[in-house]
Amino acid sequence: MQNLLESLGIQEINYGATTGASNGWRKTEADQIESISPIDGKPIARVIQATVHDYEAIMQQASESFEKWRMMPAPQRGQVVREMGEQLRKYKEPLGRLVTLEMGKIIAEGFGEVQEMIDMADFCVGQSRQLYGLTMSSERPEHRMYEQWHPLGQIGIITAFNFPVAVWSWNALLAAVCGNVCIWKPSSHTPLTAIAVQNIIAPVIDRYQINGVFNLVIGSSKDVGNTMVNDPRMHLISATGSTAMGRRIGPVVAERFGKSLLELGGNNAIIVSEDANIDLAVRAITFGAVGTAGQRCTSTRRIIVHRSIKQKITDTLIKAYSQIQIGDPRENRILMGPLVDENAVNTMMAAIQTAQEQGARLLYGGHRVQPISGGFYVEPTIMEAQCQYEIIKEETFAPILYILEYETIQEAIQLQNNVPQGLSSSIFTESMRNMETFLSARGSDCGIANVNIGTSGAEIGGAFGGEKETGGGREAGSDAWKIYMRRQTCTINWSKNLPLAQGITFD
Ligand code: UN1
């Protein structure tokens, strides 16, 4: 472990704020936090958090750096991000291992997360040459009308523990090619991966002398988080976390007319229709529900199965679940690591109890796995449920899967949409009619709708995010870049007259 930490520049005690350059670390002064590995419940290293005063200094440097960064041609900003991608390639192995150590996801997923950052860097290099605006035909003679996109300024990025580094890359790399500067506040569960990322990119920042473009502030939500959200210099707040967090942040940012990009809770379902390929469906459900120990916002939480195949699916799933090895996520044979902390275990156990009180039947799992070396391990759990149970409308950030049954495709879609969240959804079917119904305007109401693919594991090329209580934001691919920019409509008169629009005369 010591070698791993050393290779990423993590000390026993670390400062919690930087403006990005290798000498940009600030001697922070707030309380120390300990990063605990969920693998064994033991501390990895400590971080001295930032005070509001530290935040202020970082914000000042960031605002100053914006003046220069915004004037660098976008393709050159793309070159900077390209070199960051190269650094991430070099450090994929140790950074992936640190993600596993600090957050608990299995090692294959740790590497997958860093790969997502690398993919995002590649995407952003291309995007840096494609910040396109439209040209319109002016209704006035010898006039030209077009739109252009300018950077916003300072972007606050608040990330969650479950994707401690990838979510930063979706936001920061894209925001940066658009000409913005970023201030990252990571989850207090995962400060070390954030420090590691900053150390990995620091040589690029030094090379291009762009101190202040990629900043980090590790601090409490109460002090630093609150200050960030209220700060009028923070043009966009991009926050990933619970719906409860979004409810607190959203109105505060809106009140000051700031922009927000919210990625909140999901309650994702897979519909398995009577004609589905059952083998594919069971594999996808298992990965969706058990992967990352059910701690993705895209995790599969409900399956809605046609009555005629419910027993078969249930039996096959239970068989698949019983083969899942739970334990130290650093070992290759392990498919499910721990939950993030004791609290998460208690929340899961409480949800199982509530579900049972509401009438749900426990079909598999349901218990804590007695501490493998002190970590926070649980059994993946399957419960039979009915649509009227309130618990199935909640996102419990744990591997609990509720099985519901349906008769008609309309009923299945209604069940799937009948929750407050709207992130990801999928259908397993071989029927063109079922598929198209699911994808139509009267189909899934989610931001992501998949066919014969599970709910999690989206590629970065698409816009990622969801509707309703998921918050409505979109990150990563497609035209998600536009949220990080302001649109300007420009009309140029190159005639010798001053014709007014709508034919108005004013002489
Ligand atoms: C999250 O859980 O916050 O689609 C993001 C997925 C990943 C991202 C999940 N690419 O599962």
C-alpha cells in the first residue's frame, strides 16, 4: 500500500487545496479528516481540510487565471487536455488501485473508472475543435446573423464517493476546453483519489503555466460547500449526489441566477419481456444490481418481469447471485466489494426491514456478511415486491433488487415510470413492437433508455443524466458542452442603412 500511495504523491498527512501547479498546494488549516478504506475499515491517510479563507484564495487565483485561459484558442486548450489524458494513461494502474482502496469497488471497475477519464480526455480533444455555433439568415439586407459560444468563468464541481474521479473528468475536462476554470470539491469519503488526480495532472499544468485552471478544495459541506454554492463568482455548480443534496443546492444557486447541473438519485428498472433472451437479461441484471455493490446512480434497483417468466428469471438470478464472491475488491475473483461505510450498511438493513414490513418477501441475501477484516460487507439482496410499496420508490444506495411482475407492456412502462426519479431504464426484448413502445414518447421517461443492455455502464459519448428528481442535468458526450458556455447571438450590419426588424420604421 505504501508504494501505491507514494507513486501517487500521497503522504501520511496531506494538504487539502491546490491551484493545480506542482507548487500550488496551499497550507490548509481546517480540521483533519481521515480517509478510511471500506475494505478493512482502517485509515489510509489524512487530509488537512480547507477553510473558507483557503477557498477564497483558490477562487481568487482561479478568477485571475480565467482571464488568460479564456483567450487561449480552444484547440490549444484541447492540447492541454490531450496531455492530461496521456498522464492518466500512464497512471491508470495506480490510480485505479487507489480508487479501489479508497472507495471499495472491485479492481476491474477501478481501472474502468480511470478508462472513463481517458475516454473523456480523448472526447474533449475532439470537442475543442467543435464548439460550433449556427449561422442564421437575417431578415434584413446586408446583415449577418450568427451565434457564438463563450466560456462562463468559474465552475464548481461537487463529486460523490462512488465515482470519485470519473465524474470530475466529465465536468472538468469539458469545462476546460470550453475555456472555463474549475474548482473541485470531492466527497469527504474520497479525498485521496482527488489529490492523486491533481498530482497526476500537475506536470501538464506546470508545462503550460496554467496554475489556477484546475483547482481542488477539500472541505466540509457546511463551510466550503456552502460558500461555493452561494458564491456569485461561481457561474455553474455541477453537483452529483443525493436528491436531498440537490434540493438544498438547487434553490440556492437559482436564487442568485447561477446555473446548476444536477446529477441526483436514480431508481432504475429493467423490464424483461416474455420474449427476452433470458441469459442476457440475467447477466445484465446481475451486473446492474451487484456491480459497484449497488452504489452507482445507474444501479438496477427494480426488475419488472412478465408474469410468464417471473419464476424462471427469479430462479436463474438466485443461482447467479449464489455464485458471486464477496470480499476484498483487490482480488481478481471477487465480484462484489464492501459498501462505503457502516452507515451505508445500516441504511441497507433498515430498507430491507421496511420493505418486509410493507409486505416484500426476501428471496435472497438480506444480511451483513460478518466483517471480512473489519470492512463493510453485505449480501446482495433480492426481494419480491408490489408496486404499492413505498420503499420501491426510494433510492437505497445498496445492492437491493426488487422484483415486480406485469402482464402488458403498457403496464410494465407505467410501473417503471411510477417513481420520482428518472435516470436510467432498459428493456430486454426480441420484439420490435415492445422495443419501439418502450422508446416512444409514451415509453420510458428516463434520461437513458437501453434495449438489451442493463441500466448502468453508459459510454461517455452520450449525454449522461436524468429527468424528474434526478435533476435534469446532462454531462459528458453529445452536446453536453453547451451547459459550460454562454450563447451569444450576434447581428452585424454591413450595409449603409439602418433597417429595423419586423419592418418597423422610425424616421
Ligand atoms: C454514477 O453512478 O454517478 O453509467 C455515474 C454508469 C457510469 C457512470 C455512473 N458510466 O454506470
